[in-house]
Amino acid sequence: MTNSKEDILTDLILDLFKLNSQLLTAGDRLVADLGLTSARWQVLGSIVAAEQPQPVAWLARDMEAHRQNVQRIVNDLEKNGFVRFEPNPHHKRAHLVVLTEKGRDVFDAAMRLQSPWAKGLADGLSLEELRAGGEVLKQLRQKLQNDED
């Protein structure tokens, strides 16, 4: 049994790595019939969440992801007709990523699948437990962000 905060945090981090893998696998299964993967779904979500069309670099920044990875995924989304590129009036080479109607439809369908799935995962957990878990994750993210600055 671990007693120190460092040991408990290390166990938590290892569990988060495993959880991340499980979430990606479950997400892939959940949206596979829609022509999505977890990664494509995540990028679509970032595009939907943006208040206006953004270049890939901005999407990557908002997702805290590598630009090259996001570019590859956006290119795949464009090939499937989920997004299109439009000229950026502020930058000649950094085109804006725009959600298509097909992209909005597939994202909405994915979210309809996600809702009952998330409800099932939340079964047996109290609001207080979920909020506390979220707060711990938020604090750890902030500390890591501060270490990068």
C-alpha cells in the first residue's frame, strides 16, 4: 500500500495512461460506423467549439496537440468531406478549417452515441466524486502548464 502523495500520484498517473488507452479504444468503437476515429472526433469537436474558422495551428494549440498530428487528421477529415479549407485573409498559407454540413451531421451523430455511453460510465458515481476527480485533473494540468511556461 502506498502512503506518500508522490506514490499515490504516480499510481494515479499510471491509471490515467491506462484510462486514456481504454477511452480511445472505446471511442473508436463507438464512432467507427460513422467513419470516425476518436482522434477525428476530437478534432471535429475542436472545430465545432471554435467560435469561427481557425487554421490548423490554432486548433492544435486549443487542443494542446502537435500541429503536425492535427494537420494529418484535418487532411483525413477533408478527404471524407467533413471539413473544407478556405483562404485565410490574415495568412496566405495557413488556410482556415471550415466544418461542412456533412461534418456537422456526423459530429452530431457521434454526440448522440456518446450521451448514453457517458451516462453508463457515470452510473454509480456521485456528482461530488465526478467534480472532485475533474478538479484534481484540472489542477494537475495547470501545474504541468506552468512548468512548460
